Amino acid sequence: MSSEFGKNLRISIFGESHGAAIGVVVDGLPVGETVDLDALAAFLARRAPGRNAMSTARKETDAVRVLSGLYQGKTSGAPLCMVIENRNAHSNDYERLRHIPRPAHADYSASVRYHGFSDPNGGGHFSGRLTAPLCAAGGVCLQILNRKGIAIGGHLSRCAGVDDAPIDSLRLTAEELAAVAQRPIPVLDENAGMRMQAAVQAAKEQGDSVGGVIEVFGLGIPAGLGSPMFGGVENRLAQAVFGIPAIRGVEFGAGFGAADLRGSQNNDAFVLQEGIVRTKTNRHGGVLGGITTGMPLVMRAAVKPTPSIAQEQKTLDRQTGEQTALCIAGRHDPCIAQRAVPCVEAAVAAVLLDLMLDGEYARL
Amino acid sequence: MSSEFGKNLRISIFGESHGAAIGVVVDGLPVGETVDLDALAAFLARRAPGRNAMSTARKETDAVRVLSGLYQGKTSGAPLCMVIENRNAHSNDYERLRHIPRPAHADYSASVRYHGFSDPNGGGHFSGRLTAPLCAAGGVCLQILNRKGIAIGGHLSRCAGVDDAPIDSLRLTAEELAAVAQRPIPVLDENAGMRMQAAVQAAKEQGDSVGGVIEVFGLGIPAGLGSPMFGGVENRLAQAVFGIPAIRGVEFGAGFGAADLRGSQNNDAFVLQEGIVRTKTNRHGGVLGGITTGMPLVMRAAVKPTPSIAQEQKTLDRQTGEQTALCIAGRHDPCIAQRAVPCVEAAVAAVLLDLMLDGEYARL
Amino acid sequence: MSSEFGKNLRISIFGESHGAAIGVVVDGLPVGETVDLDALAAFLARRAPGRNAMSTARKETDAVRVLSGLYQGKTSGAPLCMVIENRNAHSNDYERLRHIPRPAHADYSASVRYHGFSDPNGGGHFSGRLTAPLCAAGGVCLQILNRKGIAIGGHLSRCAGVDDAPIDSLRLTAEELAAVAQRPIPVLDENAGMRMQAAVQAAKEQGDSVGGVIEVFGLGIPAGLGSPMFGGVENRLAQAVFGIPAIRGVEFGAGFGAADLRGSQNNDAFVLQEGIVRTKTNRHGGVLGGITTGMPLVMRAAVKPTPSIAQEQKTLDRQTGEQTALCIAGRHDPCIAQRAVPCVEAAVAAVLLDLMLDGEYARL
Amino acid sequence: MSSEFGKNLRISIFGESHGAAIGVVVDGLPVGETVDLDALAAFLARRAPGRNAMSTARKETDAVRVLSGLYQGKTSGAPLCMVIENRNAHSNDYERLRHIPRPAHADYSASVRYHGFSDPNGGGHFSGRLTAPLCAAGGVCLQILNRKGIAIGGHLSRCAGVDDAPIDSLRLTAEELAAVAQRPIPVLDENAGMRMQAAVQAAKEQGDSVGGVIEVFGLGIPAGLGSPMFGGVENRLAQAVFGIPAIRGVEFGAGFGAADLRGSQNNDAFVLQEGIVRTKTNRHGGVLGGITTGMPLVMRAAVKPTPSIAQEQKTLDRQTGEQTALCIAGRHDPCIAQRAVPCVEAAVAAVLLDLMLDGEYARL
């Protein structure tokens, strides 16, 4: 249950940051669906570092190799396995860190959980690198959803204290989402993007890092997906999205802001538009009672600042029991929030496709 | 998968607001655990309306009847089934609302999902009333956790725009949590509670409702619970907590606030205190990499304002296709956030006990 | 995971033999389905003792009370909870047996598993009585399947060494299955039934018990249900059917007999009949590669002789560590195989409906 | 849910017979366990063809490559992914068979299930080749179990109508099981093995195939593993074992034979031996009420004759709608039962380890 999610569509992720390879098995995809591997590579490239000055210059080429599940280019019903070979073989760079847990990393909690046997190199299975197979799986789901008229896309709505222009989900189009995805920094307002980049750069120069907020939208989602209580859209989305390292909060529609509204402000009036039941406003973010309303899905996720910073930090040497100073070497991202945007999109796509495959909707 | 959660501890909730009875089956409880039914009733009473001027004066006596799973007062290993009979038999009060979906309620999405067959009375299975069996299940878990030195408790950290005094998780004691739980309004600062109550009252007088934020803490949780990626503490907590109607966001530790911090501000330094690895600060909220660190768990959940308000609202009559005005009669809570505090505690307790039962921790 | 099964249709059973009540929660039923409670009672009556000389004269009236999940007589999408009150309150009849495990019962293994806290009365949660809620759940599924043209029914194909007439699945009709179900002993050949009864009676007079084999058929099942490997029809059926106490083996089609056939004998030739792909023979029992072929499902389950016998038996007194003689008082069934027929039908019906709800079949 | 099983130990298998590679992800293994890759290769070799005259001379070298989950030779807690590259790339040998379903194969049912998109080559994901990754996963589990004093091993108890010598589970030792595993044909009585081989050879010469029965034992299993009803040892074992293609029946202890016994014959008396509760006989096969008793586990599985035979067979050409004659070319095994022995052992090992990891046993 650790690195898997999904009910009908089962996604199982494996690999460590510096192991032989990372990858994913996707079991339960609808059949006869073409997988465009070039489009998938392009989607994964959005997650890769080096696209802009906000991420590390370190190069990762995440070439996806399909081991199974496609026949003549289409999903065959068999589990789809995709593998990405790692370039960095196991080194001993991290061996000396075994007893010096990095602040805000999983080093300490993982060592307790796994009795000291977990792979420390680059964070092992806890590495953000594991979001590459998530993107591979979700990217395939996105292609299928797109064909059904569903678009999933997001932007970096806030980063290093700088806000992107607000996006009105009621007017948003799939084309606009696609345009945002093309940009080096996934924002609506490129000006805001430049200010974010400058702020990230400033933090980096101080050996520091920043966080951000990702806002993701789903357009064209049919009404009636999801279930009450624990099988709802929010439950399943949150379960998946919190699987992305560094996510600290998830909210839907007006989210935490709803706590400060009155009912008369927060309630969205139902209206009939071109024969379709819609709401005039979308503070509910497309989900009521755990079930989609047909209105755009609106979800936000908070990304903490990258834990690895160049500044010297205080931490504990567990071997000596003494305080020690830690300097984390290597080229780390001063911000990962922009790279996490396609990861959140991928998680949302996978959950939505899973929701669409729920057989319980059927009236036999 | 709709009304169930848990892996080792499986919780399955049933019932409708105006049906014969509501209840829960809890499968997988540790055996030999005494269930104090009086303490459980007291816990459920915290959720019941009528405790203060913030909730409806409507009386619900949620007497729990145990159908199975206890033998000589102790958990026997068999599934524990608890039932609460409903006093309100099926009426036809809601029949006329079948085609007039209430804003911010699940009426519309549920009718699509269930092809018009769902029980509309009082929201049916979507009613907040279904959190009573959740409290029953979680209340039993709480008793077990308490015996193991784990305390779970929360406060209404914000309501109607009024903040409770901040709680410092590093200094918090189980006794303080217990004291907060005793108060009519679960706050640390009773003065703040009175201001909240006044604000709620003001909204009520205008036929309106308000929301709030619940903050829950877990003390005494051992390090090493949870798993990376999708089986982590946040994933499983969020999946459960979003099962409580009206929750719109969930965050851990610094949460959305972490997005505005720098790494040097957000990273918690590890220290050794009385031989135990701890962190000097607790912005991580007790979880790193999906795994507990042994520091206090800190989680917040946003509660939207009660959707049912006395004010006239615009909505759609799906039969005529026309806009119509809707007045929701009956005694509805102007705020449910304070009643949701024990519900969130219950969900957290159930997930924590489930996490503790994960066999994978074992080093055979 | 102990008393639950199903993927889309989740069935969770609770109760102990002498507890307050037994029951079941069925989550995920298709909506808008009428539940005929009289027909359900008639189905449950087939499981009740006292229908013929083969079972105990002990009376159990298993009146099902619906707590939730029906609205205006139809499934509403909310979990269906059905409860059967127990007449036998907790007694201390079994208390003295706590340390004297009955041979072939779960007394010993359960006491280890549950650290001595399990309810010993009448076998507690291990009692065959728990098949009553299984029948309630499966009986509802059967009604739904029947409406879709699927008939599930079985016979006691062998009992106390006496064979019923063989049933040719290729010629079998739903009417014949219904006729068998009406009989006091569910056999095709009533003569064989009388010989079975005589053999059971003979065993009973010697204070002994007998076993039998149940053969169940499914007619009208569409081709294409199920999945390869671990999600196949056999896997899911076997998982459910072994949930019925006393079942010791499960086989499909030619079953263990296939081990003695040659490929040329066992392979069923495909033919086209009235435009439908069928097989000329049905040694495969309606399932190939875990997936239904559209041919009749054929499954057999072996039922061991009732463990409780009147004869004196040797067993261990765990308190003294000495061998002791055990005489099991009370009116026990000399054979339970005939009562288990509707239980197996119920399990098969529940699994088939669950299989039909698998969303993965969808070509989106 | 198709190619996965397990609760704490999650096993997810991928690949097609002629695809790029086959493999498995094992999530939830206990940590710090050494994986001996040479011993694993030796275990997989028992499944490979070409060990004796009973299987095809076709060579398959199933070299396992570990992609993740091991660190410094030990399980690290991260999912273990093992991959076996295929030598046979996708060919079009099977393309012409697309509309000519092979009798007793999944060709037809899979084509309905997957809307004609499944990979037909060599049976695709339905191929017996997919048991190689099952053996890889189970082989790792076996190594872990062995270290805990648990031995799992089986023999070909019957093949082509020839019985192996009976094995008395009460006297069986781990050494005897190991000796059987070393033999080219896994039997106790090598004479019987030679007669089996002769019978298989005779069938082969007639272009035919044969089936067999596999009997597997588990020694050293602690009492108290498993759960009542649907989470029992039999349920979980059967669910896994039916995942091996060609298995048509599964039974425990006296199995179908128990149906012909009387209670006085079938009941195993409890005794105390060297301070341990045991039974004098072992007709219950080590499981009562779904829970282990500490006595040897005894399970048998029926294997049907290999569906692919050289003899001409009648089948349907779905394109023309006409009957046609089918000759299956290639070097197929005249018997797969002997090769399935390690597969069943692997499935049993995986389920047992999963059962041992059940956290519910814990008395907190």
C-alpha cells in the first residue's frame, strides 16, 4: 500500500533515486487507447530540471521504455510497465549522511520506519525523482482523458511570495491551459513568472530555497463521478496528490478561504445554461458531496520550499549524539514548485480516469 | 469503496439521515481492548447539536447500541458493529425538493450519480448525521490510543473570522487537549470562543451561516508510522478527513503557509532531547516523507459555512427549467465547524490506529 | 479484511452466533433495483435448519431488518445494511469449553489468533450462523442478476457417499434450477435425495455426521467478465466461497478430474450457434483465462462433515494439559452440506455482480 | 486488480509472452532481508522448460534483473522490482490466429474482455510465461520464510494417471522437501516419476498432453495466522493459486475427500506434544476457521492438460463463421504440471509472508 494507489486503475511505482531504474506499472487502463510516446516525453520534460533558472542545471533525461501493456501502439489490457533507467549508479556520497539526518527530509523518519535499511542515496525511494514515473502514468491517462474532451492543467499560482494572475475557472479554456503548459514557467501572466524567477534567484544566491502553490483545473469532467464519504473525488485526489513529496496542503474550490465566507457568499446558485445544469459561480470547485457537478474542478496544493539548501544548517549526528553543521553539496533546485505542476496534473489525471472507470455508476 | 476506509482497520459506515438507523462496522480492531460506552457517549455528545448557541437547538440523542464485536466488554476480534436508531422516520418533507437542488448541497451531483434514486430526505447518506457513526468508530480508537499514551485532540482555531489563541504543539499537553474538549466551544481562549459565538449569532440573525478551521494535534505518536508516496500519514489522513461533509481543505504542519517560507525558515533542525531525536521547531507537523517523526502531529481542516441557510436563495427547478427561490425551513446549524471537531479527531484516531496496525513495520 | 470481500460491491459481515445480532453491509449495489423482501426471506429459509431430517430440528427465524440503503423499496446507492436479531443471548454454556478446543472447530486457532479474547459461544464469529447475512447479501444480488437474465443455482451433487443425478450444464435451464431450489433437499433426483437423507439419518443415529459436495451453475452470464491472473473469476469466486465455514475445496469445470484427462479430451471446441460463439462441450466450466466465455459457469465445493458430533471425542484440556473426553451437547446438524447450497449460490451471486460492475471492461 | 494480489505484501505482475520484458513489483517486503540471487535463479530454473522429457526442449533463460528495492544486497523497504527480458520479440506468428480461438486457451474470452486489443502472441499476458515473475516474487518470500524456520515445498502427487508415493505431512521434513525439489521431476518416489515421464512421452507421441495434481506443504508455520470468513488462509491462498494458468481446483487437507468422511473420521483430535498443542492426525491440513493451527499446511491444486496440442483440433474461424481445423505448431509442453510446482510454492510463500505481516494480530 505504500507506493500504490487507485481502485480500478492501479498505479504502482518503484525505484530509488540512485538505483538501477525507476518505473511504474499501470494496471486497468481502458483498452485500444493509443499512447503517443513523443507527447509523453514532452509531458515528462515539463517536470525535468533545467527548463528555467528556477531549477537546477543538472540534466536528467527521463527516457521512458515501455516493457509491456502496449500492442501495436495501443493499450492491450495488460498492465502497462514503463521504466526509466537511472544514470547515477549507487554511489557512497550519502553514506556519511546516514547518521546525520537532513532537516525537512525523510532521512530520520525513514530510518526508523525501515530499521536503518533504506537506501540513503539521493533520498532513495523518497526522492522527488519518483515523480517521474508518476508523470509517465498520469501522462498516459491525460492523453486518454483529452480524447474524451477532458483537459487537466495547472499553473504556479504563487511562488516565493509572488502571485500569478488569478484564473477564472468559469471562463478558462483547454487552449489556455495548453498555452500555460508550454511556458518555461507555468504561469498565466509571464510578467509574474519573471518576478517569481527573480525571487527564486535571489533566494538561491543566499543559499536558500522557496515554495509555492499549484492550482490545477479540470475542464469537461462529466457530472456524477465520485462517491459520498471516503470514496469521493476529494478523498481520492488528496490521497494521490499527497504522494508527491513536499506537498503540505490540498484544498478544493474556495478551500481554506471558504472558512471565512458566509453561506450566502459561498453557496453557488444552480442555473440552466444551454440545457445543462451549471452553477453561476464555482466556489465549490466542481465537487459537491464528493461527486462532480460538471463544473470545472479547482484544486490547489501547497509546496514547501526545497529542503536541500546550500546554507549551513544545524542538525544532529546520531552517532555522536552531538549537534553538527550540515552543508548539502550538489546542485539542488532552489524551487521545485514549478516542476511539481505536471506531477499534480498527472496525479489528478490518474485519479479522474480511475473515477471514470468506477463500475458502480452503472445502472445495470 | 464509497463509505469505507482503512487498510488493517476497516471502517464501513451506513445509514441515511431519515432512514431507520445509522451505524458502522469496524473490522480489525486489536483484541482485548475495553470499550467504555459511557466515555463513548460523552465523546459523541461533543458532536451533538444543542451544546451552545452556535448550533441548532434541535435535539439528537445518539444512543449507540453494540450489535457485535464485544465479548465481556472487550473487543473480541470479531467486527464491531454499532448502531444508532433514527428518531425521524422517512417523511416526505424533502420530496418536493427532489427537483430543486439546494445550493452547496449534494442534491444535484448525487441525483446524477445515483440516477435519481438516492434518498433526498435530510440529505440521505450525504447528511452530516453520518459523522455520528464515524465518531463512534473513532471514539473507540481514541480509547485504545489513549491507553497507549497517544492523545488526539483539537480546537476550533478560527471561526467566523475570529481566531482562537494559537497553540504551540511543542508545549501542548494531553491535559490541555482534554480541557479544550470539555468546553461548550472547543477553544483554548474562552474569550475568543465568546466572540466566535457572537459572530455566529449575528450571522444566524441574518439567516446566514459561517465556516471555520479545525486544528487537530496528536501527542505521543511513535516515530516510524506510515509509508512513502501514497500510503503516507498525510495521504491516509486526508482520505479519511475529506469524508466529513463540508471539509474543503486539509494541511499539515506549516501547510499552505509553508509555500511562503524559505527553506532556511521551514526546515526544522534535529536535536537530541533526553536521548530522543526531536526537532527544535515543528513546522513539519510531525510527518516527513509520509512517516511520523515522533513530534506532535499538526493538521488543519477547513470547514465551509453550513450550506442550509434561512435566507432565500436562487436555484433551479429542474422540472420546469426555471430559476426559483428557495427557502430552507427547519432548524439548521448556523455553524457546524465546532461540531466537526470531534469528527476530525475521530477520523485521525481511526487512521492512526490503522497505521499502527501496519504489519510492514515488522522486522521479522 | 477479515469479514469483507468484493471490489466494486463491498460486502462486510458482522456478528457472533450468540451476540445481539448478525448482519451485513453491502456497499456499491447498482441503484434503482427493487428488493423483494419476501423473496429474500424465502431464499434465507432454504438455509435455515429444520427443512428436512438432514438438519437439526432447532428453529432459527432469520427475519431480516433493513436499516439503510433502500428508498421507496429500491436500492438508493447508499450502503444497504441488513440486520438479523439473535434469539440466543450470550450464555455461559461455552465458557467451560474455553480451554477444551473442539476438534475440527476454530476454537484453538481462534484463541491463538485473538489472544483468548474471542467469543466462544456457539463459535462466535466463526459460526455457520454468519452465513445468514451472506445469504441476505447474495440473495439481493441474485434478484438483480435474475432481472438481467442470469440464473444461479445449485444442487447437492453428493452427500454421505450418495450421488445426485449428474446435471448437464449444456442443457440446464433456469426453471430446472428453480425447481431444485424448491425441494426440501436440493437435488435433481429426488430418489437420490431420499437415499442421502437415509444415510444422514444413519450417521446421526451413530452420533456422527457427514459431508457432501455442492455443484453450482450460472446461466446467462455474458462473456468477457473477469481478468487474467489474480482478478479472475475463479480467484474471486474461490476467495468468497472459502468464506463459508466447512468448505475444503473448490473446483471449476472438470476440476480435479481435468488432471486425469488428456488435452484432446479436455479441450472444448469452439462453435458458432445461432450467431453466438459457444463451445460444444463445457469442461472449462464457463471460464478460460479467468474470464467468462458465455458458457454456463460450473463450480463445485466440498463440504466437510459437521465437526460437532454427539459421539465422545478425545481432545485436550489446555488448562490441565491432559487428554480429556468431550461430548458436544445440543442439537447439531448431522449434515450441513444441503444448508450450504444457498450460501454458495449467494457467494457466487455476489461475486458475479461485483464482476459485472468492474469498470475496466469499458472501452471509454 | 487484475494482476495483483496481497494485502501487506503487494505483488503486481506485468508483461506479455512476446513483449519486451516481463516482471514484478513487490511492495511491502520486510526490510533487512538478504536476497540470494543465485538461489533465486536456481528456484526459477525449476520452473524453466527443458529439465526433463516432460517439458518442451525450448530454452528460456529467465535472468532476473533487479531494478529497485535492494540496497547493499538487502531489502530496503522500497518496492522490489525484478525484470526478465524476453528473447522472443513481437512476431506475427499469432496474427493469423486472431480470429481462430485455440480451444481451452483464453483467446476468445480475452478478445471479448479486451475488445480485440489484447496481444495474441504466445497468449500475451495470459501466457504461462507470466508465472516466471510470480516465481521471482515468491522465491524471495521463500528465502525470508526459510530464515524464520518455515519450509514450503511440494511434489507432483499425480500426473498422467500415475500417483507419486503419498506424503505424510506429520512426518515430513524440510530436508525431504528440499530433496524433492532437486529432482528433475519433483516426486518423492523416483520410480513413479519415471512412469509419469513415460506416460507423458506416450501422450506427446500422440500429439497430446496430460495434466496432474500438485500437493504443497508448509512446515513450521506458526499457529494463529489468518482470519475468519473472507480473509482466511484458504481464501487468500486460493485467490493467489488460481492466478496460475491451468489450475482448475484447489483443496486443503482432506479436501474433496472430506466430503466422503464422517465427522468421527475427519475430526483431528488435539493433543499436547512437547508442550505444544498439535493434532494427532492432519486431515484439516493446518487450517481451521481460516486460521493456521501450527500443523503442516496441506494444499492440492489440479492442473489441466496443456491446451496446446499437436493434434489437429476443430475450432471456429470467427471471420468466416465456419468450423476450421487448427494445428498448433511450435514446441509446446506435453505437460506443465511439473513446471507448475515451484509456481504454486511461490504463490503459497507470498501469501504466507503476507499473512505473517498482518498487523491485526497485534495485541497492542
